[in-house]
Amino acid sequence: IRVWFYEEGPGSRHGGPKLGLLVSKKTDRRAVKRNQWKRRLREAFRSNRARLKASAMVVVKSKSVSGVPTYRQLETEMLELLSRIGALK
């Protein structure tokens, strides 16, 4: 996956971390598989939301691989990338 991180200024009131997802047909032609990607990425974000900075806005893009990665694989990769770019508290 690829992760982009944006941080809003001090006057912003968007109410906590936000997530944007990009899962294209290049990832998988079947909508069922693309939806699995989205569900797993949303759950990984939701379960780790408290670890993110309050002003964080995160955009996650899937990459084309064969099959859908497990939840644990996606969560581990997402957390590693978020810590690398400074999005975690």
C-alpha cells in the first residue's frame, strides 16, 4: 500500500483523524475483492485511530497484488508506514 499524510492547522475542527481510500480496478477487477480491501483498510484505521495525531488526514492507496492481503498484513504495513512518516502520536 501507499500512504499519504496531511496535517491540518491549529484552527481546524474536523473532529479527529480522517481516512481516504483509493482502491482501483487495477488492484482487482472484481468489486467483491476491492470491497474486501476497503473493509480491511477501514478496520485497520478504525482500530488504531487513537494512536494517530488528532489533526491527521490519511490517504491510503492499494497496490496491485495477487489476491487480497490478510487484515494483519494490511494493519502491520499501514502502521509501519504511518510511523515512518510521523503520523502516530
